[in-house]
Amino acid sequence: MELRTIETFLKVAELKSFSRAAKKLGYSQSAVTMQVQQLERELGARLFDRVPRGALLTDQGRAFALRAREVLDAAARAAASVAADADQLPELVRGTLRIGSAESISTALLPELIVRFHRLYPRVEVVVRTARREQLIDGLRDGSLDVVLTMENKFSAAGLSRTLLRQEEIVFVAPARGVRAPGWGSAPAGGIGARPEAPAGEKDGSYGARAVAGSPAPSGAPARPAEEGTLARPLGLADLPQLPFVLTERGESYRFELDRLLAEADQELVPLVEAGNTETLVHLAERGVGCSFLPRFSVEASLAAGTLELLPVDAPPVRMWSQLFVRKSTWMSAPLQAFIDLAGELIA
């Protein structure tokens, strides 16, 4: 069993395609196929299911992928121990760093982290992949990712080493200039009403965190404005389904926690927009499409700019942990170690 064959196998597993793996490795597709078939004969097991659009690992293939990556990591460590350029200047080092990230981290925190990393290792290619937690963890295990940044409740995974970076606050926010939803129902009784001193020509159905009415929203009698920038009372969980919301995908970390809190209060929130991209949700909220529930670091700039406001809600606080994962067996190259150190400095 040759290291080259193992590397070919892992590349097919990563790209889920014999043809794409061949192109990436600079081999012919027939050469890649022959290497994988030879490996399957040596192991006495089928490693891939061939499907119309590519190749998917079998159960035996997934088990082998985890150990195969350990073999390549060990070989890399052995080579590094005698490498002539072990003390090479960072600016001369070449290679690839493959980062898996939760969407919220990739849009709000990762850009600055990559900028700082690039200053240290300008010749190292950085590849970022965003996906659900399960896919990111699988990517670490099959070797298609070197490091994963995620934001969840604390969790551990077999074969992986975890670093807790910091606890993150998840907050309710509303557009500073009000939610523009013509024809959209009424606000909660005693809840959000028309914001005071609305600009001329603004349509009914503009709701925001700046004013609380003791009377119904614009679909009923005119709202009685509260003091600018204040709420007469925090909203309750029962009020939230009556407001327009733009939310991340159902089942994702903090969305799951929000749905759980609502379910415990016998409430359900159906968003106007559901999207996986956190930055999209921030922009939609700023434009008045709806309120949202997002990590504070994702909306910090908007809060400072005055385009979003915190929406007080009488509910148990929701907090998550920013966490970093690597394989326990991974070869800790200088670029990877530098990235981990930078993440600890920037995020922790």
C-alpha cells in the first residue's frame, strides 16, 4: 500500500468524484480509478459507491478514511522532522490550509482572522468551506478539512481535539427605522406600534423597537408612541409570533434554541424569510424586512451604526460557544498552529 494511493483515495473522498480528483492531482481519470481499485483489492472491501454524479464513501470507506488520514499525517510529521527547510521563514512557506466554518463565524469573524494569517503566511492558500456541523466534523475526519470553527452548545467528537474560544450571546434585534410590513397583521396588545415621528410618506405597517403602543398597531387604531429609543415593557415569547422575523435555517444551533424556547411556551414562530447566510439576514433586518435573532458579534457593527437596535424580550438568555476543532492525530504544521494561535487571540 503506497502513500500515493492513500492520497488519491482521500482526494476522491474529499471531492466525491474520480474525475475531479484526477484533475486536482494531475492524473488521468483511468489512473485514479486503477489506484482505488488496487486499494480495494488489497483491503478486500468496496470503498466507494459509484453514483451518477460521482462517488460516495461506503461504511468501510469512511472507517478507512479516518485511519488513512492518520497515516498521511504521520508521514508528514516524519518528513518535517528531517526537512532542510524546517526553519523556513513564514513568508516563504507554501501549502494549503483548509478551514471549515459555521456560517455566522465565516461572515463576521473569519475575514479578519484570514487577513492576519495571510500577513504571516502570504504564500499559503486558504480554502474556506461552510456547512452544517455534521458535515464539518465529517470533513475533519476524512481529511478534507484541517481545522473547524463552529458555534454551538459545548460538544465533543471522537478523534477530535476541541478548544473553547469564547461564549457568544445571541440577541433579538429590530430595524432602527422600523419593520416595513404593509398589510401585515397587528402588533401584540400593548406591544410594538408605529415609531414616533415617522417620515412623511412612510407606509402603515412600519414597526420597530423604538416605540411601544398601548393600543393596536396600524391595522387598528393609531399607536400611542412611547418615549424615543425605549420600550414601555419587554416583549414576551407569546408576542414574537405576531412580529415579522428573518431567521437562520431551522435546526441550526441558535435557531434550534429559539424554537425550543418557543415550544416550551406553546408558541411557534414562522419567519417571513429563512436563510443560511447570516450576513443576508443582517441586511434584510437593516432594510426593515423583519426582526431577527442572531449572534451579537454578527450585529455589533449594525448596532454601533444605528441601523439595528436590540429588541428587549423577556426570555431566558441564549448563549453558545465558539469552538475550534482539529484531529487529535493531525500533524501540527507551522501554518496550522499559527492559525489556531490567531483564532485564540482574536476570538477568545
